[in-house]
Amino acid sequence: MQEDQILIWKYIDGECSEAEKKAVEAKILIDPAFRVEWDCCKALQTELSRQQPEQPSLRFQANVLDRVFKAFPAKSAQQLLPRSFMRWMAGLGSALTAALSWAALNVSPYSHSHSRFDHVVDSSLTRLAGTIPYSTFLMMAIVATTLVILYLLDISLRRFFRS
């Protein structure tokens, strides 16, 4: 039955080959169930062709967005994320930024320090840098610093507009 419907709609839409057209026309004359299905599909096609498609209003998008913003008001970062999470992120971002800055200044080929600690750190950073590209570390530091700045900006703007 599903195949018959597909064939009928192909015929109505004018997408049938000549052999399929002849098969549909022959089946309409022979099979009464197929004829009933044909009549239903043809009536539906006729009714749909008479209908005019509805056009949304010009302010449709604005109206929908207004309703969405009323239903879901904007929340600040402090309302969305727990305070402890923000503190951890700020701490990790600061530690990462400090570690990368220290590594860039002290553990470089131009550093003249030969202490045991510098040697251990240098070998560890060399192994780590061989595994993860430097650009990844830099990007992580930039993202962490940006998060900290945005968080502090959010707090200061909230205090400014609260007063």
C-alpha cells in the first residue's frame, strides 16, 4: 500500500516514467482499492492546490524573540555558575598564566641558571611541550585570563548598576 501511494504521488506530481504512468492507469481500471486511494490522493491534491500558503507577519521573528526573552530572562554568570566554580577557574587561570610567564622568562635557552630545580622543571616542561604544542598552552592562558576578566567585569558592572 505504501508503494502504491508513492507511485500515485509520483504520477500526480508528474515525476513518473512512461512505464510507471501506464502501470498506474492500468491499475486504476483493474484494482478498486487502488482506485479509492487514487481518488483520495487526487482530491487532496486538488484541495491543496486551491489553498494559498500562509505568510508569517513581518515582525514574526521579533515577536518570537520577545516572547523567548520574557519567558527566559537573562542571568548573570554568578547566577548560572556556582561561586566556588568561578573561584576555581580564576585560580587555575591565574596559576596557568603565572606558570607560563615564569616558564617563558626563566626556562629558556637564554637562561643561565644551573640549579637542580631549574633542571627538573626544564626537563619536565620539555617533555610536556613535546607532547602538547606551545600554542595550546598559550590559548589556554588566553581563555583563562579572558574568563577572569569577564567575571570581574560582570561583578563591577553589577555593582555599578545596582547603586
